[in-house]
Amino acid sequence: MESNIRLVVSDVDSTLLMPGEECLDKRFFETVKKLKNKGISLAIASGRTYEELKSIFAEAIEDIYFIPLDGGTVIYRNETLYTREIPKKFTELTLNMMEKSNILFYAKDFTYFKWQNEDFEKAIVHTHHKNIKRIQNADDIKKEIYKITFYKEESPSFERFKSYVKNNNIFVSMYDDKTWCDFHTVGTNKGTAVEYLMKRLDIMPENVMAFGDNTNDIDMLKKVRYSYAMENSVPSLKGVARYITNDVIADVERMIENGTICN
């Protein structure tokens, strides 16, 4: 099938980086150069922070649009183009209702946390290095917040809080499993961020390829014509994707070299 792709969007974990991997496939950065030479834009959409993504994609950072925190913001060459921040009063509500819980508050380039478990605190500090700070109350948060994450197993008031915010249309849950749950403001997701980017770049859905593996990629894949779910994807994502793949780079390379989209 011939294509006229002008934008490629990809998730990171279990899409470009498989479980246990810390570095990108060496082919990736060569592919980025080829995309640039063809005039095709590249966006990385992830639940990770911008600081984490800058480290992973450092070699090509000037050539990538970043959509961190599941669509909380869009950043290009360190300029913030789009934001969907959580109002401060809802951050305060979270801290008041979940006083004895383990919570992470994500800003563009910083992470705040309120943690009860010392072992998990050490792990999180190690992961985020210098860009992290323990807080006691909302006054300690000095930056705009785009995502709030709970460690559910040690958050006794979590279900009550989840019901409250759902009933009051405050937050929307983007990702929820047995251990973790993420919250954003209503309407924030990778899909709305990709839609913003398409409008900014004057690109239609039929000119976009997108790749993902989990539930937080569903809205993104629904926004584009060439939607790919990884073979290891959750069933709900496979249900909305037009194609299944096990190699993002190979599919993008095929599109660059041959101008074709294949299943």
C-alpha cells in the first residue's frame, strides 16, 4: 500500500525499548536521519518525563518532538509548545485526601514525591537522580504538574479517592493496573497531544504512522490512519490498531525506502 507519510509517532517502553533494555537499537538513530532527509517529522509519545526522554534520545534530541507524561505537554528543541497542567487546587486536594499514600507528582522536568515506604523511596530517587524532591504539602510544589501517579498497594485511601475524582469529573485515569495508577486532567492523553501536533504541522491523519503497546496508546492510535500495535500489546490496543508489528524500525524503514505500508 503506497503512503505519503509526513509524521511518525512512537511510544517508548515495550515499543522501541523492550523490557530489560536500557539503550535504543543502534538502527534507530540512522532511521531518524533518514526521516529528516525525507522531510518526515518524528514524535516520541511516552508516559516518561521529559528529562528521561532527553537522556534516551540525546543523540537526536534536536530532531524529535517530545510528548512526555502521556500527553501532558509537547516539547520541541526545549520549547514547550502545548500543556495540559493539573490545576493547583486539585494537587492540594490529592495531598489532603491521600495524606498517608505514596504519590508522585510530575512536572515537565522535575518530580515531586510523598512516599511512606523507604525502599521504594530509594529506588525512585535513584531513577530520577537530581530532578526529584520530597514534599510535605502543596506549597512545596513550585512547578506546573501534568501527571499524578499513585502506588496503590500502599495507598489505603486510593479507591475512595478514585471514586471521588471520577464522580466530580476532576481527573481521568490514563493507566491503571494492580500496582500503579496515573491521573491527568480530563481530556489529556497522547491522542489529544498528537492531534495538536498534526494541526501545528498541517498534517492529516492519513499522513501519520503511530506505534504503541498499551492502553495509554489507544487514543493516539485512534487519531491516525496508519496505527500499529506491537505483537506484545494488550488486547484492547490490538482491537483499535490497523496493523500488528514486532519491529517499529523495520516498518518505518520500509516506508522510507519503498513508500509503502505493510502489515
